[in-house]
Amino acid sequence: MSFIARLACIVLASGAAILSASAQNYVGQWRCEMANQTVTNNAFENWMYSFVLALYGNGSFEAQGQYYAQTNGFNMPFHARGNWQGSQSGVLVRGQEQRQGYNGPFTMALTYYGPGNMAYRMSSGSGNLAMACRQ
């Protein structure tokens, strides 16, 4: 299981101090950012996404925007699609991403913080991972 998939399980399983929401609260368009930075500031592992995430009532999603990696030095368009699952504490998004030179998994785990706000942040000995979406 990948790091982000394990992270998703932790986020969705924990409900402490998190507002309750129904799946309907999540449906719609969200403006999101997701970034990773290593402790050593390794240019090959530092990246950022900025995109629009559409969560549909049938449980599918689409994401479209820009991917930036320090090793590229420029923004690269990407598109992802797949399925999402909501719980009282947040959302798990899993699908496939496509961009030039890459076709692979796209995963997000977000905690619900009230109408129009979802986010997740984790710091570890390896670095920082942050995700945030606003409606």
C-alpha cells in the first residue's frame, strides 16, 4: 500500500475534532493544491499540483490543472479521473493521472473542516505533505 493510500486510511478513520458532513457536502467543484517537500529539499522529490477537482454525485471525479516539479522548472498540464468516497470526516479520492511522460495513480485524502474547506497536512522525518481544497 502506498504512503498516500495509508495516509488516506488514517485520515478517514479518525474523526476527532472534525465536523460531520454528508457525502452531498462534497459534491461540486473545488479549487485544490497539493504539495510535497522533502527535509533534504531533494529536487527530484519536491512537487506541487494546482487544479480544479470535480466531485460528482455518482462517486466519480475529474481533476485538471498544472503539475510542477523542481526538476522540470515549468508547469505541466495534467488530468486525472477515477472514484471518490466520502465519510463524516472527509474524502478519499483515488484514480489515474495522465501527463506528459507519466500515467499512474492519483490519490488524495482530505479532512472536512466545514462548508467549503477540506485539507490535510502531515510532517514527518522525510518532509511535508500538504493538501487543501476550497469550494
